[in-house]
Amino acid sequence: MRTMKTIRTRMTIRRKVRMRTFFKIRRPKKAAEGIDREDQLNVPTEVGNWSDNEACEAIKDLFVTGDWSDPEAEDAEGLENLEGPIDAEDAEITVEGMDQDVDGAEGKEKLKKNFDAEYDAKKAGPEARGAEEENATTYMDQVKKQMEIQAALNEEAFADATIEEKLTHFGCSPGLYVRVEVDGIPCEFVKHFKRDMPCVLGALLPSEHSLGMLQVRIKKHRWHSRILKTNDPVIISLGWRRFQTLPIFSILDRNETRMRFLKYTPEHMHCIATFYGPVTMPNVGFCAFQRVGEKQASFRICATGTVLEMAKAFSIVKKLKLTGTPYKIHRNTAFIKGMFSSSLEAAKFNGAAIKTVSGIRGQIKKPVINTGAGSVGGAGPDGAFRATFEDKIKMSDIVFLRTWSRVEPEKFYNPVTSLLEKTASDWASVRPIRDIRRQDQIPIPQRADSQYREIVRKPVKFAPMRLPKNLEAALPFKSKPKLEVKRRNPTMEQRRKVVLEPEERQTRKLLQIINTVANERKAKREEAEARRKDKRNKKIAKEMEKFVIGNKEKRKARYIAQAREKAKRQRLAERRQSSKD
């Protein structure tokens, strides 16, 4: 069984074997300190004669790191004399032969100590392990240390080198002023260059040079005074570029099945915007503004957001309501016109649900194909179709279809080149419609069918009900119509005078006397009842007044008694206190 010392010795030999293929360059010191740098760069050095042993001995230290005066230099010198590549098996055989003189007890003792230290660390608490981990050297610390050592070696090796040589080998270090030459810059950039506006140099990835549709999450800035409108030009600062585009706003529907079109941005919430622009990776932030002028009264930034995804196209839909009218009805089947412009368009909506204003539901069955005199459904206009309903509809009904129409974003991309102009406001950008109308004093078009107007409905006049004479004669007297037409002149019965007989006069006189006596008795009873009610109400009011006065006096007496009792207790407490003192 191999000991730990044998393994370490083998690893050291392998490391030294690999060092034959790597070397560090050390620059020789300058022959004279007064040599000019340009001469040193331009004059090539003479190649020496490497067959001379003395020359080889002189450069021996330049190809192997370390000091030859070190005791381990003998191993390095022995490795230098080896010819050809050294195999790993040869190295192991050499190590095993060297291990015969090493004491095995010492290696076992070190191995045991290492094992005990690891076992004690596992049994110790987390605090002890944490302190031990802090004291231990990590891989990052080792790498930093190696970098520092390498930097010191490079500084020592290139101590006498010129600046041009250092730039050739190391490149430009941080904090160094450089001069960059850029090709293909327009002359206007130099002509209108502004010293107070710094320019930042950047680079784009190969995939960022292409254009496509971007979908972003956007929100109107709370300090911006106006809401944003769909298809209004907006300048977007995204990554290294600023460009003008026409965004379309949308929002995910409640059932998360479609992106619904929005005409304006919501007031205090996010929405989705889709526009044509440079391909950008997701989760990249951006800001949007409407003008690049130096003078602006309101807040400049109008919206902020992040990129969600990119694709060739996105599906955005908006509500569409189509209306039509029937031109032929046969029971529950009707032929509708005016909803579609062609039979091909009507064929796309086969099976779609339709509805009338009165609430009768139906379904589109088949478009009407005009083939001359024998066309199905009669000679209907192009775009008519046949539909079935739950019930028979009327010719005055309006049939409407609720559907969705796809909205395509405009492929507009206008890079902002304000640095090529004398001032930022001189850059010609696409103006919003409201700015064009304001500057050119164009009135807002008014549609007649979009204006609010008072709806005047004529009163409905129903036709009088007319019953056939046969049916009216068969009806009972209670159900017969008793409506008489108002006469302009009184009838004969109304105009004639009635002359009573003596017996009839006495009978009427007797009935009149009896009714007068009855009315007088009724009036007396009502008067007596009113007096009783008035008397009773006065009595109740008097009792209530006594009750209120009595309660008030009782409360007053109770409060006086409580006040006296309290004063008495207070006097007793004062006497007790004075007696104690």
C-alpha cells in the first residue's frame, strides 16, 4: 500500500515533467540607458549562436521558473537532460524506487494526524467549522494569489520594456486614455458635435442587427399628464439604440385565451405593447418618450417597461359587431343580407352564433350562391346567407354577429439621428395626429352618426279592436263591447222632460225625507265621535306632561341626594385626615 509521501512525490515529479512544455519570457536588460524607444522598436536584435554551450547556459534561467540555487534545482536540472517525453509509468517506477529510502512510519504518522483533524472538525459545532472555513484558503484566494504572483513576474520581466511593447503584449489597461478610429461616420456628426454631450461607445451582438416584433410590458409614467394612444409614434430608448415606432396596446383577457386590443393605456396598471423594432433579449428595460426637443413643458418620460418576448408576429384581436337584416322568412329559417360583402366571407362564419335584437338566437348555416333564376333563397345580394333561429323572426328584426377581428402592428422603425442635427428639435420625426391638427389648425372630423342627438319617438297608435258581428252576437252580455261613441248633440232621451205622476211625487218626497233624517243622524254621530277623540287626546297629553314633570322632579331630587351624600363623605374624609395629622 502506497503512503501519502509516495503519492506527493509522484505528483511533484509529474508537475515538473509538464513544465518542460511551458516557459516564461524574460526580457534582457538594455545595453545602454540612452537608447531611444523608436530605435529599440525598429532595430531588430541579432540572433545568437545557440550551438555554443556558454550561450545555452546563459539563457537557461529564462525557460524554467524558479531559482537554480535552490536545492530542488537538481531535480529541474535532471529533467532538462531528459530526452523525449516522459511517460507516467516511468515516473511511477522512479518514485517507487525513490521511496525505498523514505521512512514509512513518518508518512503514516502524518496521515493519521490529518485524519484525526478531519474527524474532530466533523464532530465540532457549526461555529467552529465556520471559523475553520474562514481561516482555510479557498480556491478563489489561491487563484488571486497566483494572479498577483504572475503580475509581479510580468512587471519584473517587462520593467525595461517600452510602452508600445507593453501594449502589444498586455493590451490597454483600465484608466488608460486611448484614441479610437471609427469608420463610416457621417460628416454631420463631426460638424454638429457637442462637447457637453459625451458619447458612449458600445457594440451589438450579431443577433441584434435584425428587426422583428417585440412584445413588452409597459406602464404609463405617473408624472406624465396624458395617457398614450395606440398607433401614436413613440420614441423608445432600448439598449444602445433609440428609435421611433408605432406601438399597439393590448391586455390579456380574463380567460387568458386572447390578447384584447386597447385603444388607450390603462390609468394605473400595466398592459402589453407590441411594436416593430430591433431584436432584444427578454427582461431588458426601456423607457419611452414622445419628443426629443430640448424644451418641453411637461414631464419628458411617458412610459417605462421591460421586454417580454420576441417573435415574427403576435395575435391581437378586437371586438367586431356585424349587423344584417332579413329579406326572406320561412318559419324558423330566414335569409339575411347586409352582414357580409361576399359569399366567401360568409362561408368563413359557417356555424357562428347570431342573435336578434328581440333576443331570438340563431346560427349561420350556409351562404347564398347566386346562380341566376334558380338561385337558392331567391335573388339575394352577394354576401347573403341562410340561418336558422329558435323562433320565427320578423322582417323588422335586426340580426347581429359578435366576432373578433385581428389587428396587425405597423412595421415602422425610424432610428433617432438627433446627433446629426444642429439641435435635437431639428430631427424630423413622425408627429402624432393631435400635433398635426394643432399646428396646421385642422378641425377634428365630426361624423354625423357619432353625434349625440335627442331621440324623438312618435306615439304609437293602435288600431281599434274590431269583432265580427257573428262573434259579437255569440258573446255573453258581460263580454260584449259597451263602448259608445261620444255624441256631439244630446240624444232624444236626454232632451225630453220627465213628468211625474202624483203617486210618484209622494214616493220620491218620502224617500227624500228619510235620506235627510239619516244624513242628519250620521252627522251628529260623527260630531260626537270627534268630541270624544279630542277629549281623550287632551287627557293623554296631560298625563304625559305629569309623567315627564314627575320624572324630572324625581331625577332632580335624586341628584341632590347624591350630591349631599358625596359632600358628606368628603367632609368625613377630611376630618379623618386632620385627626391623623
